[in-house]
Amino acid sequence: MKRISIEERAVKLAHYIIDSKDTVRGTAKKFGISKSTVHKDLSQRLEKINPALFIEVREVLDENKAERHIRGGMATKLKYEKMKI
């Protein structure tokens, strides 16, 4: 990302996650920053910057976390289906 403030970055990441429903890992890859930075921006910094936006992001992140085991299972299934061929 270009030189923007931490607060601006946190808000930008939040809007991206809300709009795209992307994961922390996907967001990190899209913006070229680490997963740790995305997580810290969204779980700690955003709460102080914009509490209303933080609540919206928290809902998306909680949904992604609840579905994580399903995505992992599907990835494993696809891996072994490719090995059969």
C-alpha cells in the first residue's frame, strides 16, 4: 500500500472486508501486507477509530471463522480428487 496513515489503512481494510466478505488472509494478499497487520488493524485499532465500523467487520470475521473448517475440508477434498486422476 502507498504511504497512508494507520487509521486510513484500517478503515480501508474494513470497507474492503465488508464489501467483499473476504478473509483476513485474502485481504492481506490483496493489499500486500501481512495477516498479522490486517488482524491487528481490524481487531484492535479499528475499535478505537470507528466503533460502528468495527462491529460490522467483526460480524464478517466471525462468519468467516465459523466457516473456516468447511473451507479447509473442501480444500482437502479437492486435493485428493486431483490425486485420483
